[in-house]
Amino acid sequence: MELLTLDHFTRHVDQTFSAVINDGEIPFVLVEARALNPSQLPPGAGRAPFSLLFRNTSAFLFPQQIYLMRHADIGEVGIFLVPVAREQAGFLYQAIFN
């Protein structure tokens, strides 16, 4: 599998990814894809660190865990999501790649 980078996600901001949960799929919208401090990049690292922020409008708080996420262009990838904020419209979840 190819090592995912920020470039894989930046063009998909405001698009929906589907998280496979039990027998169904739950929509998560990618609301932000941004670079993190590259000075923290260890020598020989395969990619620059980045962060993704997803919004889910469900009233249910999904626990932090690895979710199989599907996207038409990216395909299927396991992403560790952590709930980081509650909004009026639902919850925000963050994924850090380093």
C-alpha cells in the first residue's frame, strides 16, 4: 500500500468519506487537511506530518478507534479517529499522520 500524504487528502476537503461500522456506513465529511510542524520530522521519515479533521452530524459520539474509511478516489484506508469537539451540528474527529 502506498504511504498516504497530505496531498492525497487536500483536494477532498468538503467531501464525504464513509466509515464502515458494523453492517453499515456512516458519513464523515473531511472539513480540514493541514500540515503539522515539519521541524518535528524525525530523520529518515517517509512523510511530513499532517492532520485531518472530519465532521459527523450524528448525535451519537463514536469512540476513538481505527475506522475503515471509504472514498471514491482514495479507496479504503484504516484511519484512527479521535473525537475532539462537539458542535451544534455534531462532532469533530481528528486523525494525525506522522
